[in-house]
Amino acid sequence: MENYIDIHSHILPGVDDGAGSMEMSLEMLRMADGDGIVGIILTPHSKPWHRRRNCVEIAAEAERLRDKLREEGLLIKLYTGNELYYRSGLTRELEDGLAGTLAGSRYALVEFAPSADFDFIRKGVYELLTGGYRPVLAHAERYRNLCADKKGVAELTAMGCFMQVNAGSVMGRYGFGVMGLTRKMLKQGMVHFIATDAHDGKRRRPCLSECAKYVEKKFGADSSRRLFFDNPLCVLKDEDITMTT
């Protein structure tokens, strides 16, 4: 498999702790294009203590980036969204256009503090579900109170929550402990998306091919295609995804 769709990235310039300039964004997009990524959802952080762009502002900035892409002759498709730090009233912000879902779908990429307890994560997931959204838990491998017991992930998945892990975690870029946990999640069928969570062109790069090859070798071509293309495509089309747990 050679084509991938990335649902979690920080490539939009100057809006969060990701790309700091248009040139850095273009450098990252050139890298992604060379790696086989054909679609990227731009997901700048939406945190209550940070300056936040609303959906209209993000769309305008994304269009400027698309203009530069066309000048470069790059064919990557860009979509907009947010990485949503969970807070009370988040569903109202989504309805009011103060924060965005993934590519305008009902899928919402949500994150929590790494130390958040399971009950708090479940509460946030439940709020999104009752608001009519499909929660996608960003970099699920980071939540030690969730991943300490497979039952927690299974419970959230049964509720209708999807698990996204970072390619860098699978490949050991954040330590052996994180790598072991993330690979265990993959082996147990607890993962629905693998994304880059790219912030720059060095340590947190917009690349998926190395990880996709690893997943294909260990778990088969069907699993690799599902995690890197089919499930992300369902997000872009706002279609249902078959749970794997």
C-alpha cells in the first residue's frame, strides 16, 4: 500500500505549537507528499487557555495554504478540523462553529490530559456521543489511566469511541514503554487510526510509510489499509466505521 490519509496534524502555520511559518508548512507538506500521504486533516489545538481560531478563520487560513500548494504543484488534499481539548460545553462550541470536527464530519478528535482518570475520559466521550458526534480519542496511548486496563478501552469502544495512536509511538520514537504499549494495543485490535500528529519536519514528522510497512508486515495488508486509508476515508465521507474490538 502506498497511499495514506492523515487525520491528525499540526501543519497549519502559526496557529499552535506546530508549523510556525508558511515555509515550514510547505516543507512538511513536501515531506508528506514524498511519503505517500494523499490527504491531510489540519487539526490545530483547540484549548481553553490558548488563542483559538474559529472554524471560519481556520478555513480561511487553510485556503491560503491550499493556494501555496497549487503553486508548488502538490496534489495533497487538505481538510480542516481541530484537536479538541475536552472541556465542559464542548458540544455547544462545536454547534456554534467555535471549534471544528474532522473534515466537517460527525467525527470529533478529542484529547485529555495524560493524567486524566478513566471516569473523566468516559464522561467526555459520553457528552460527545449524546451530542451526536463520533469521538476519536487522540493519541490514546498517552492516557495511562485508560491503557492500564484493556477493559477501559473496550468500554469506550463499545460506547462508540474510536482510538487513534501516533505512528511515532508505534515506531519507538517516544521510548520503549510507549512503543510496547502501542504495539500491544495494535495486536489486541484496539486501534482504529494511526496518524502522524506532525508538528515539524524533524522529530514529529508528517510521515506514515515506515509505520504502515511495519503494520503490514506484522498484521497483514488488510489491517494496514484499514488503519491508514479505509478508516480515514470513512471520516472524510462521514461514513460508519466497523469496530475491530
